[in-house]
Amino acid sequence: MNRVHRSLAAALIGATALAGLSRPALADEHVKLTIMGVGDLYNFDAGKVRGGFARLNALAKREKAANPNFLYVFDGDMLSPSLLSGLDKGANTIELTNIVPFDIAVPGNHEFDFGAQNFFEKVKESKYPWASVTITEPDGSQPPGLSRTMWKTIAGLKIALVPISEDDTPQVSSPGNLKFLPSVATGIAEAEKARKEGADLVIAVAQTPHVQDFQMMSSHAFDVIISGDDHDFMTAYDGITAYVETSKDAFYMDPIDLNVTIGEKNGKRKITWVPDFRFVDTATVAPDPETQKVVDELKAKLDKNLNVVIGTTDVTLDSRQRVVRGEESNMGDLVADAMRAESGADVAITNGGGIRGDKVYDAGSKLTRRDVLTELPFGNKTVVTEIPGSQLLLALENGFSQVENGAGRFPQISGMTVTWDPKAPPMARVASVMVGGQPLEKDKLYKVATNDYMLGGGDGYTALGGGKVLVNETAGNLMANDVMAYIEKLGHVDEKVDGRIKTVTP
């Protein structure tokens, strides 16, 4: 290169350098991103006043029309439990959510209530992707049909959706040999990885309990956490991470508008945002006509299915109110035996007041699903807790404490024999308890199946609380479904009053 060329090159380089130094900063860009999450969707017709799929789909359509920068996420639990899901293994929920597909769906523990094979069949029927970073095959590989962290680019924003399933699923459901990694540690690791890979926003979509939600929130690995599992409605923001717990059955919704600024600092891309939480009581949302049509068809289908015969009673079954609230009833025996058999507990106890048919079924009667729902109309769940014999004794004392008043707390039981004295003062009426043919041991731990109402202290059963809950309300089956399944297995019901509840004789 001669002197002229070198001088020209130097001039050009200098000019370029000066241009770089004097280049004005790019103007900030402002984007509104709307995120709406929902989970714990059980009953196709839950929307008598608020909630339900028809109102949910109407709201999702409205939000999407209002802002094309829209993320619609599902945070777990739809295939079970509900009356219709007990018949179609959750197919109805896939049909209804396919009308307005999610951007991502995370499997909750109830997705596996009918086994892993059923779940993966439903994944194939879904018009949206399912994903989880915490579920693997036994060898650590990703199960077919399940994605991991999903990436979306919306309005120039690179968004990582980190899907997190609950790690105690094998203890509360039936996922077969699938492996579940620790929810919190795995989720945080995936979030940090996504951040290193250039994510502008990291959003957790999780089916995890509050304690795990708060651990992930305090890690500040996520910008937003959308979580299900706890069935309540909650929002929080600590200046770094925004959080929503998404209620149940779409009763209450909280679309979050992230007002995002895309800027530049020291030559590097800089993302800042502020959340705007919008509370929506879906009682104010008109049902989506397209979805309502499907809901009405499903109602007719359920009504037809409820008339299906599930067994025959070879004995006279008695659910009269004065019986279930004052003495051993073979209808009460049937319900308690079903709860114990389906849960695998040592004993079962349910309140006679929860058995509402108030009728006699003659020997030879055909039993239908509708009969079971007539007897158990409250939608209670079968739960299992582990408590010492001393607390079980107190629970039984409570059950016999107001018999003279016809109180609904009278216990219908399975797996034990109780002798009580109606003339003794309340809370001192239980004379003896045998469990599995052996005397009750006050210090021994027993697995007790009961219903979620009683576990929460209903009908005075506070003694059932304070133990180790093995199957909680969110993981439990509908009592009615347990009883239906039990009757179907028996085919012929021959429950007789067998003396499991006895009174002291003079």
C-alpha cells in the first residue's frame, strides 16, 4: 500500500471511529405484553355464577383480541377429578380447551389419575403443546410428547416459558415409572440457563404449592411466576418477580399486563418492565356461545351416563337420615369401605350427615351413578391423613358427642370396631376401639381416610387435623367416584350391618 492509500485508509478508519462515538442512542421501544394463566379446571359446567369453561374461553378470546401480544398458559390439573372425568378420563376438558388453545400447558398431578398412558393419549388430542422440565423417563430422557422450556418471540421480546410440574406427583397420583425431579431446584436451574441463553423475560408456569412458589419467587430467577395447585387467588410483586396463583375453575382471573421498555445501556440491550394486575371476577363475563354449545352437549351426555347401572344390591340398603346420624348404616358402611379400599388407608371415617339420600333401596334394586350422587351430593374429596391413635380416639368421641341431637357428625366407619355408651357424657362415650382386630394404640400412627370437609375441622372434627396429610384435597378423588368405582368392582353389593359400631349394653 502506498502513502496515499494508507492516508486514505487511516482517514476512513478515523471517520468510522468518530461516527461510532457520536452515534445517538436508539430510542426506547415500549411493548405491552399480556399474560393470562389458569389452572385447576375440573368441572365443565362449574360456571353457574362464575367460572367454567364457557366464561374462561370468552375471556381468553377477549384478551387476545384486545392485545395480539398475548400469552395464554395453563398451570396444571384438568383431567381429574370431576364426575364427567370419572367417566371419560378427562376427554371433556381437552375438547373444551381446544376451542381456545393455550400457548403452553403444564401437567399437574391430576393429569396422571388415570395413569400415564391416558395422559399421553390426551396430549395427542390437544391442539396445544404440553411441557415440563421436571418430568423425565427413568433413564432421564424427555418423555415423547412433552417439551421442555419453550421459547416465544413476541413484539421483539425473547421469552422463555419454564414449565414446572409438582415433584410429589408419584405420592398422590399414578404416573407409573415416570420420574419427577425436584420442582424448585430444577425450575431455578432452567430459568438461569434460559437467562444465559439470552431470554429477555423468564416466565415460570408451575403446578406447585405455595411454599415452593415462594421459594422460586425469592430466588429472583424468574420475572413472572404463574402457578396453580392451591385453589386460591393470590397476587404478589416484590419489585423483581411478579406472582399469580390462579384460583380454581376460572372463578377469578388476573391477566397481567407487563409494560415493557426495550432500551439500551452502555451499548447493551436493556429490558425493564412494570406489572399491571387486572382482577376479573368471571361472574361479569358472558359465556362464549361456541363453548356453551359444547357444555350443553356434555350436560346431556352426563345426564345419560348418570342413569347407567353400576351394580345391584343384594341386601336392603338404608340411608335414612335418622339411621346414618344415629347408628351403623350399611349405606354408611358401603361409603366408608369404598373410601378405605380406594385410598389404601388403615381406617376410614365419614360423617353420617354427608349421606343425604334419606331412602331405602330394596334388595334386588339396580344401583346407578345417579343414586351415588344423590347420596353424596356435596362434591367432597377423599383425603388421607396420618395421625396417632389418641387423635383418632378424639375424632370418634366428637362423632358420638351429639347423637341425641341428630347431628350430622355421627361417624360411619371402616377398618375398625367401636363400642360407645350413649348414657356417658359427651367426649367420654367411647368405651373401646379395635383397629384391624387389635386394640387402638394411642401412640401408634394410623392412616385415616376421611373427607376434605372433616379434615378441615368440619362437624367438629378438629382432631383429624395436625397430622401428616398424605393425600390432600387437591390430590384426592371425589368420594362419589370412589364409591362408584367400588360398586362397579363388586358388581353385587352385600353390605350388612356387621356390628362395627356397637352400644354398651347394661
